[in-house]
Amino acid sequence: MASVEECRQALAALARRLDAHADEVARKVNLDRSIACRITDLDTAFHGRLAGGRLVGMTDGDDPDAKIALSTTSDDLVALVNGELDFARALASRRVALRASPFDLLKLRKLL
């Protein structure tokens, strides 16, 4: 099981990766939404915003009103960020749960 710190580092790495390709990501997905990442096996969460192709303001704690919510285990989060777990397969096998409006889901699928 990955630690809370490893999950925090994985999200920071994802934020850096999105930041490096922000213009390209923003062209694919033009969203400004609050986002929560819930780590089920550690009973912890992180929240921030997806804005302008960037993942910004990620901090500890849940946002129950987040427009986009991702739930997964700590190991699966780290594997997803490291490219060791395919997001679509993880979603299909219910290793990852994604809650968002149908409109946002259509936009987010462009990132897959």
C-alpha cells in the first residue's frame, strides 16, 4: 500500500506533467472545475482545480462539492500516474471510480 506522501507526490507529478503540456491539454479539454481525489484504502483525500489545462491548488482534504471526483486505492493512483495502469481499463474494472457530469465526462474522455 502506498503512503499518503507517495499519493501526494504522485499528484504533484501529474500536476507537473499537465503543466508542461498545458496548452495542448487546454485545447483538448477546456474545463475549469473543482476536483477531488479520494484514496479509499488510506481514508484520505486531496482537492484542487482543473483549470486551463493545469491541475492547480492541490491540497490535503476532501471537497464534497467537487464537480469531478476520482476514487481509487493508493497503489492504483500511483500506478495510474506512473503509466503502469491504463485509466480506461481501471475504470472499466472498477478499480477507479469517476464522478462528474455527463458533459464533463465527455470532455475528460478526450484525455484518454
